[in-house]
Amino acid sequence: MSSDAIQHPDAVALADRVGELLACMRSAEASLGALLVEIEQRGVMELFGYRSAARLLEHLGDVPKQAAERTVKRARALNAGRTLDGSSIPAVAPATGAAARAGRLSNPMIDTIVDVLTRVPVEHRDSAEENLLAFAEEAGHKQVAALGARILAHLDPDGREPDAVEPVVPARELFLRRKRTGMWELNGTFDDETGTRASALLDALAECRTADEGPDFRTLPQRYGDAFSDALDLALNSSDLPIQAGERAHVMVAVSLEDLRSGVGRATLGDTGEMTAAEARVHACDSMIIPAVLGEKSEPLNLGRLRRLISAGLRRALFLRDRGCTFPGCHRPPRHCQGHHIRHWADGGPTDLNNLVLLCAHHHRLMHRSGWEVRIAPDGLPEFLPPTFIDKRRKPRRNNLHEPLPFAA
């Protein structure tokens, strides 16, 4: 699917309206917080007979207790207060409070900035807040949190020691079968250690996606299903995978050259399965699913085509340059990623460093079906151009969540 195909003429106007309403909501909530702090200073008990501003908000607004307490706690950090004897209590993040009242910051962004500033020494708070707010204009709260972590690491570089894990005697069974519908059914029983490790792996891979493509509407079972698929990709890309019949484990996909180029049609998956040609096009970038490209009479034109597959040396260069999924806001490390051809291999794109970026499975598919574009900037690093409904200027964005190389500037 081309990038122009999904650019509906109403998309920009609708996105602008969403932005306007979000700004109104955020401004109103920040102003409400400032008012609650003022009520606290004037005396909640004397004015309303309530023990706290949170209890007042809970009853006035039919707000759950925990949500009311979070609102008041956030407001105290953004607005200056007074103690019982009348002395002033400075706000932790006064500039953040001003930006919040202007409707420019989401609650996750506010909480991220406040969390960092509460751990920054008072003498460094103003400069740290200025840097965090400047970055917040262009980035999401996860990226701002990454910047905050680097600020804190600079001030306090001590790290944590890994926890020790004691092995137990394994007791494991697994059943996997293909149904006639083409769906696969999986069930099994595991010992506590294996189940805990599997849960940790799937939990990490099943996190809600909150990058620039929008909110994650998948159900929890759907997220776990996608996580299991990602775990399989991770295992298949491992250099420690055992040899089977003289080769590393892989799946063969047969697809016509015409269908591979157009993304329209069907492809044969393994012995009995099927997938769309569009999915085969995604896997043709870099995967242990090896495409067998067929001509008009189904003769094999190319089987595997090793020059298309990313070599071990080139993959290491990608790992060093990109440090993980390059999509803005994505935290996935290199071992969870696939190599994506900027100019697709089926369209004549070369398999070299200047035509490749690392993407996790989710963002790899997103790039093949959305208005996002990626390119290599003059400094040799990947940058992404968002669709016009996200940014009419299409200002390039980068991912700052991955730690740079130790010798990087």
C-alpha cells in the first residue's frame, strides 16, 4: 500500500480538532489543580468541612478516590503553596505548571517531568526543567523520561546489581497443533521457574504501544499473542539456534515475483499454510522466513538470495549504529528487531548500511502500511517523517530512547 493511499483529505482537520479539544481538557485540568491548591491554602475544612482537597474533589466531581488524590498531588508539585504558619512552599516544577495550564502537556508528561525533578538537587532543577520542557515540545513522555534518566545518571551514576535466580528441577510439557482452519492451538504445563521466565518475557514484549502512531487498542490476549510472535522472531534470529537438517531453522515462502513487487496476491507458507503477498513483502526485508521467488511458470528465479539477507557483519553494524528499533518512542533492543530496507529489495533497493534500519516487528509492519517514511540523514543516522495528519510540516523525528555508544558525542 502506498503512503498516499491512506492520506484522507479530512485526516488533518480531524487531527487538528482532536488536538484543540485535548488542549482545552488539559488546560482545564491544570487550572482545576491550581484551584484545589488555593482551596487547601485557604482551608478546606473551614470552607467546605472536608478533611482534604482530594475528598472534596471526590464528592464534587464524582471522581474515584485514587484519581482525586493523584490530581491533588500533581497540582501541589506544579503550584506554590503555604504551610500552616504561612511560610511559602515553592513548587517543584513551576514552569511545567505554566505549560500545563496552557494545555501543552499531558498528565503522563507532567508526571514524568515531576518525577525527574523531585530527584534532582534543588540547585539543578531550573536548568533540568528547562531542558525537559524544551524536549517535551517535540517528543512523547517516554522519550522525555529517557532524557530525565540521563540527567539523573549524570548526577548519580551508581547502578543496581542484577538479582540472582536459583534454578529448580524443570517439569515441562507443550502441545502445538494446526487446525483445519489454518489456525494453530497451543497449550502446555510448566514448572514455576519456566512459567515465571515466560511471563517476564511476554510481559516485556506485550507492553502497550504508546509511540507516535497513536494509542494501543489491542486487548490483553491480543497483546500476548503478538508478544509470542515477537518471541519466536527473537529465537529464530539467535545465533545459538540449533542446526536442523544441516541448516538453521527457517520457514520457506513461495511467492511470484510480480506479487512480491506489488504486495497483492497470496504466498505459500511452509508445507500447508498461506500468507498474503503483502506479508511476504515485509518478511523479504530480513527474516528467517526465506522467500522463494517464482517466475511466470512457477520456476524458481531465486531461492533465499543470500545477497538480499543481511549478513552477520552488516547486522552487527546495524546494531552498533541504531542501538535498537529506530522508530521514535520505541524502546525495543536490537535483538528484538529486524532489518528494514528503506528502498525495498523487490524494488531494487541494495542490502547495505545506507539502505537499512532496525525496526521491531510492530513498527516494521507499520512502515509497510502507513504514511510514515524513513530516510538516512546527512549525519548517517535514521530519521522518520510523520504523516501529515500528525505533523503538517512533516518535521523529521528520531528515537532517543537507546543509549548511545560510549564514544559517541
